[in-house]
Amino acid sequence: MKKNIFYKIRVIIAICVGILAAAAFAGLFYPIKIFDMQAGALLQRVFINFSLTALALLLFILIATLLFGRVYCSTLCPLGLFQELVGLFKKKSSGKQKNMFFKYFIVAAVFGTLAGGTVYALRLAEPYTYFGSAFTLSAVGIIAVLAIVVAVFMKDRFFCTNICPVGAALGLISKFSVKKIYLQKDACISCGICEKICPAGCIDSKEKSVSNETCIKCLKCLNVCNKNAVKYGCAPKKEVKFDPKRRSLILAASTIAVFAAAAKAGAVIKKVISGKFSDVILPPGAINEERFANKCLNCNLCVKVCPTRIIKKADKNYGVVSIDYNKNFCEYDCNKCSAACPAGALKKISLEEKKLLRIAMISPPTEIFEEFNACTNACPTKALTLSDGNPAFDPMKCIGCGACVVTSAGNIKIYGTKEQKRV
């Protein structure tokens, strides 16, 4: 059967995004800001660190959803594309899925805490974070992705339809999208072929209906109908009567209550997280511990793009990424981590700005040691020099790159700053 043109376009875009995503997470290069299009990261940038660029990109996704449905889930989401790849190894679809009400509470809790000032809940539920952390072999990410793989084999795209907060939010918009998947009732014979191939379980062939809220717009159903009864476009208008059900009203009121409670909880969590850590060295652009701990999604993209591999993943000592100078130092002519961060946790700074940004401070040496000359040569800002046979240190020039620390074989210590500032 001839492939539908909409399906072809969707697959081509998905393949391109998948290749770019794999390349970026593998640390090969950071392509055309593709990850600046991730909905969860954009929401965090709009909520916590407002940016006109982030708002414009977020509006683009929302408008695209309003026009075409949940195309984001089938074309731009790395975890969604990964699930589609896993689904290729599954023999048949799991069939219809229920639209679970608890997903609205997940959305309210995640976005409520985000409104309260922290990405802590979003970090635990955002698909982009799961995929990134798994790609960098983080235990939490691997476990989460393995659980999603199991879910794909048991219930297809259940994570996308009933757990993912981004998917649930876009699903609510998709209910009112201009273009929808629908069954042409006079042509449909209720054979069930489209229902069997649907990974979202959103087609009811007996009722000849489609739930466009949970439909992820993979468009596979367009290629299997022998009667050409599955359509993608402007669905025939139905007579809609305002008849609010008691259950719907209770659900809406409960969701609003959860959001309000989560917003208050988010403010508390923000303070708890802020007070938990101290003396941590953070990547350039983090600004300070409080800001970074409440903004970083732990997608680990900065970990992969760092050429000297000094950015380490979250651990029990610090809940987000940080810098470790034990084996290497921060390259003076590099700002890749700042450029790669999609969530605004690392402020996007130019290379010239980065060269003048103090991210740490050394404890100045008090006497000459064997590696001292090598340390002075390694210092890119000439903050460490030799004067009249004595070590000289200019704290106004030191940016805390760690070059002298690594070269000194432990004779020079380094510690974090409360606030990253221009020297």
C-alpha cells in the first residue's frame, strides 16, 4: 500500500531529529540547538528564568500542537523516538488504552513545583532528562528507561499517554487541534486494523472514534486502512452541548488544588535544596548554587560535550552536575557546556564572557615547589607568577579554571565561589 504523505514527512523529520539527538548525547557535536526545542526545558526557562527566545519556541510548539495535534511527541521528543524504535521489535499492539485521570495530577504536581521555583519534580518526570541521563550511563536514568522499555512491550506508549507530564499537557491542547485523526464512518467497516497498529491505543474501531488527546500523531493508521477510512485533517463538526459531568468538575477542581499545593511545596523544596549544598564548583554560567540546584534538569548534555570531562554527574553529595578538578581542568577557550544547556541552568555566555568569569578560587601557594614553573605556564590569565624568586598570586585575575591545580600535583587547592562573577 502506498505510504501516506503525512506519514512520510513525519518519519523523515523523526529520523533527522533522532540522528541529531544521538550525535549530541554521544558528545560528537551539539547540533543546531535541537535541544532548545525540548518542551520541558523550555517551560523551565519560561517559568524560572524568563527568556523571550524560550517563550517564542514554546509558543511554536503549542501552536503546532493546536494546529496538528501531538506531533511533538512523534517527531521532537528523543524518548518518544526511542520508544518508537523499541516498538519495532514488538509483534503486535496492545490494543486500546484507558485515559487515566491520575496523569492530570502528575501534570499539576510537576508544573506546580516549577511555578514554586524549582525543577525538582520536573527532573523526576521529564522524558528528555530520562533519555539524557540514561545515555550518559546514570543509574537512575538507565533504570527509568528500562522501565519504559518494559512498558512499551506491555502497554506500548503508555508512558506517553498516561504518565509523561509534557505529553499530558500537550494532549489537552490536542483535543482542540485543527487537524485530527478521525474515522470516516460511512467508509469504515470496523475491521480493527487501525486499532491494532495504534501504539497509543487511542482508536476504538467499534465506536469509530479516536481520542486525539492521547493520539501521538505517529500516523501509522493512515497506511493500513484498505477502505481509506482513516483520515487526518479537519474532522466533521459535531453538535456539542454544554453538559459538564460531576466527575469532570471534581477532577478539574482537584487538579487545581494539587497545582496550588505543589506551588507552595515547590517554594519550600527550593529553600531545602538551596541550603543542602556548599563549597561546590559549578560549570561556567551556573551563577550560584541555589540557582543551579533548582534549575538543572540533569539531562547530562553538558557532561557529554565537555572536552576535558571535568563535569561529573549528580551524586549523593550534590544532586545536580558539578565540576571535579581531580584529573583535568576547564579549558580556557571553551564554552560548550553553556551553549549546550537547554534549560537555562547554565546561562548562555559567549567565549569572551566565559574567559572573564570566575567559577572558583585557588588557595595561593606560599612557597616554591617542584611543579611551580609548570603551574605559572599553565595559568591562562597569568594570575599565578614568579616574582623575585617568590610565588606571586593576583586574585583579581584568577578565574578558577583549575589548570594550576592539576599541574601542581596537589600543592594548590581550589574551592568554589558563592557567586560566579566577572573578574
